[in-house]
Amino acid sequence: MQEATIFVVDDDSAVRDSLTLLLETSGHRTVSYASGAAFLKALPQDARGCVLVDVLMPEMGGFEVQQELQRRNVDLPVIVITGHGDVPLAVRAMKAGAFDFLEKPYSEEALLAAVARALRLDLAKSDERIATAAIRERAAQLTAREREVLDLLLAGHPNKVVAYRLSISPRTVEIHRARVMDKMAARNLSELVRMAIAAGLASVGQGEPQS
């Protein structure tokens, strides 16, 4: 897993240096860039952490950087830094998905608090992605028949309907259901449904359950 990094993107070298010093003194790993283009060129797809970006820069400002991250499906929290006259741009960025914005002059405490919140969000998203990947890996171990049983259970059908749909006995359904629960590491049906929804395994609830 990638180490969490604070990506500092600002065309002002003095700002970059001061932000880097503050963040590294506070125990964070940082990488700084003088332009949005340089940042995007160097950014790995699996980067973790957050982005501190100036809203107004030559050629590509913070809003455009954020848009490009979204286009690439890079889900890093973005903190936009803005001057007093540029607040409308920051608000626009927030409406488009930026995590937060800081108006200059901001305090060190405000900056570090915003970064801490962004890192907590990124960690939560990372944990969620890991959990989702694990669910999908477990689902991949199901046999074709077990997956059919799973899909029908997720649609809300009781065992006897599953048996009818698959032309097998209710006892065989029970055996397949038990194997599905075991392979998916689900303690009960409701947990199995939550897993499936989180991992996008099936269109849960489509169709009319039968009794």
C-alpha cells in the first residue's frame, strides 16, 4: 500500500517551501510541484493522502487539477488554497467535489486540522476499497451454481423458490447456501446482502421476490 503523502501544488516557491516545512515538521510525508501539469504527470494511480493546491496558477489552477483527478478516477481529497478575492472559485471547486478550502491568510492550526481531516477520509476510503476487493475475491471463488444461488438469494427469493428456479431440491439449495455463506465469510443473510451491495456484486432487489 502506498504511504500517505501530502501533495503540495503551488507555483509560488516560497509558499511551497513553507507548506512543506510545516507539514514535514508535523510528521507528514510531502511532495511538492510548481504546476498542476507537473503534479498530474508524476502522480501514481494508487496514490494515497491528499492534495493541497492553489486555486489560481498559470495554465492549470486548482479547479482544473481537481477535474483532471476526477477524470482519472483518482479519489484523493483535494484542499483548495485561495486568496480573499478567489473565494468564489474555491466554492465552485467545493461544489464540484473538493474536500475543503483554506482562505489566505490561514493559521497553521487550520491548515493542519484540514489536512488531518482529509487524511482520515482518505484512510477510510482506502479501508473501504480493501474490504470491497476482499469481498470480490471471495465471490470469485464461488462455483457457477453457488453464484446462481447467491444472485437469487440477493433478489429476495426463499430457498423453495431458488430450488424451483434452478430445478434442484430445497436440500441442495441449503447445501449451496451454506457453502456461499462460508466462502463469503458472512455470518447471516443480512450480512451477505450488505457485502453484495458494498461490492456491487448484483443488482440487489431487482425483480419481485416470491414466497
